[in-house]
Amino acid sequence: MPTHSLVTGLDLKGPREGLTEHKPECTFWTGRDGQMCVQHFRPAVDVLYQPHTHSEYTLVVCLAGEILKTQFGETEAIGPGEAMMGNHGVERSSGYLGRKGNRCEAVSLSLEPRLLAGLTKDFDLPAMDGVERPAFAGKVANTTLHECARAIAAELRACRPGHQIVIETLATRLLVEAMRAWPRANITKTAADPAPRLPRRDFVRAYEFMRWCRKEHFRLEHLCRFLGSSEERFTRLFLASTQHTPASFYNRMLLERARDLLRDPELSIKEIGFQLGFKTSSHFVAAFRRAFTASPQEYRVCGILRQRSPFHRDNREGANQAADGDYREGRGGGVSLINHIPDPDLAERGKSVSRSVHQAGGGTGPLPSDQFRAERPISGLRSIDHKPADREQRHDQVGIEGRDAAEEGGGYRRRAKEAKDDL
């Protein structure tokens, strides 16, 4: 049977009692043997998923809006009628964005690797050998895929008698047509991490729960009850998928939401903190400063939020190259947790300045404010590790530029103080 996701949510513009009724954004169908899972997704607002890893392959077909996916250090964008694949055991991040006043809409098909293994001979795919798995890059534009995805969405919405049989047939055809249409030049082999991860269905439902839950109402036991999972199992698999505990992941999501709300000049700092569920405004300001090395007011004063998102089409290529460089070295600093793309904000550049001065003075290791961003390599991508000599050369270069960076950082702090005084 199809199942819906969250039925309650946070209305940031509505009453202040907390949770309000929220129309489900996701509908799921799971096959009888559990090897295929279909999701119909039509979010009310743009949704960005932070870097995560699953033990499944995920075929995503765009019906409306635009969908972005970053994996293998590259960001791919698809529009209506196009499809792309999230690969098994490979870290990725994604965004579902509305365009021209229309909400994003997509149908996703998640499948177990053992199901794909049975199709390798029929479709001339690379064989699964040990930790080596087929990897699908790029995207495809196919009318049949688009029609199948639309038919699946209609069946999930209508839930007419026999819809389960129809959806299973359409999902099978969706998989077959994707394997037929995928350019063989874009199918390679990669080393995938076979460790158990949180199933994509549970990750998406947990993510939606976190998006619409106020801080004062968020409890791990409530989330696990909603998912039908034990706290021990969910925490273990969630940590394996995201490299963060559910609590730290939720807190960061909350503060990213705060940055979005800071774009609204009619909302005061106190109102934003209250709407997100912080007990006091001082608690909100302190948490925001720890995450972004700047207070909410400093973000507004310096006009940081007027800069476009790195997911914007014009910024995507350069932003992705910089993110790839940072994550390949496992530094993590300067990378947005939600977008897996370097944060262009002035506060982050100021933080890079501080790191340069720290290293130029002989300091080693991360800055105190870097502790939240765990320094970790991308799971399953052996080919992107840099040699130690390369890292030492980069560190030496940063040390040489440290004194000049210190002057730039001082200028930034003076400008922020002067602008704040003018208010």
C-alpha cells in the first residue's frame, strides 16, 4: 500500500503554538519483496539534502521544476522529462527546486543492488565484483521514462483498486527503459562502501520530520516512533549515512533555516528564534554564532544573504570545483553542510582568514569553530584521495599567504563594526 509521510509541520508564518497540520509532500510504494521502492515527491518549498549515502541505487525522474545532484565531485541538473541516478555506496547531495512559479515534482525509484546485479548480463552492465559496483553518471532525456513516471504519480494519487499491481509494472518498466537509454560511456565501475545505511525512504521521511519540527518539540523518540524504528537502529544507520548524529544534523538544519528567515527584513532576530523553537533569543544567537562564526545581526548588516545560492545555475560550476577541492582533502571547512557546496558568505571567508593566520603562526589542527564539521573523506570514492605531498604543499602555500589574509580579516571586522554602529 502507498504510505504518506509527515502529517504535521511547522508553520513559520502562522500561529505560534508550534506544530500545525501539514499536507504530506511524499507518497511511497514498496514492492512485495522489498527490492524496489517508489516515491512521488512534490515539496511546497525548495528542499536541499545535505551529503548522504545510501545502500541503494536511486533513479530520479523530474516532472516539474529542477533537480540538482552532486556526486563524484560534479553537480548535474535535470529538468522535466530528464532522469539521473544516485549511486549505491557513493556520497551525494541533492536539491529539489521550483521554477517559474511552479513547484518541483519528481518520481524516484530506489532499488537494491542485488536487483541490478541480476540485470548486468541482459543490459551489458559492469559486473559487481567485491566492492566494485556499476556507477551511472550524467543524465538521460527519454519520453518513455517521463510517461512512466507521470503514470506512477497518477496511480499513487488516485489509489484505485489494483493500483499496487499497476505501480509494480510501471516501476519495472521504468527501470528497464532507464537501462536501455543510459549511454554506455557514462556507465563505469567504482568502489562503493557496502556498509549498511539508512534506507532512502527512512532518510527522506526523517528529513521531512526535521524540516517541519520546532526545536522545543524535537525528540529522537518521537522521530523513531514516526518511522517505526528503534532508536538504536535509526541512530546507527543515520550516522553511517550522514556522518552526523540525528541531533547535530537537526540543529544544523534549523540554523540553515534561520539564515533563510534572515532574508525577511520584517522578522526580528527575537521572532526568528522564537519561531524556530529556541527558548531565548540569546540561546539562538549563541547557536548561530557557533555554526557560522557571525551573529544573525552581522549577517544582515554585511548584506551576506543578498548573495545568490551556490546552487544557482550561474554559480554552480565554480562553486562545485571549490567544494570538490575542500572535500577531497577532508578539510570540510567552508563547505555548506546542507548543500555540499562552499558557502560564499563573507563570514565563511573570514573564517578561512582565521584559519590561514592560525596555520601561519605555527598552529596545527582545526580551529575550535571547525569542530562541528567532522573532517572525513567521501565514502566509497578511493580515486579522489590526494597524496600527502599535495596536502603539505597546500598547507605551505596557506602559511605564506597568512599575513596578507590577516590584514583582509581585520578590514572585514572593521567594516562590520562600522556598519553595525551606523544602525
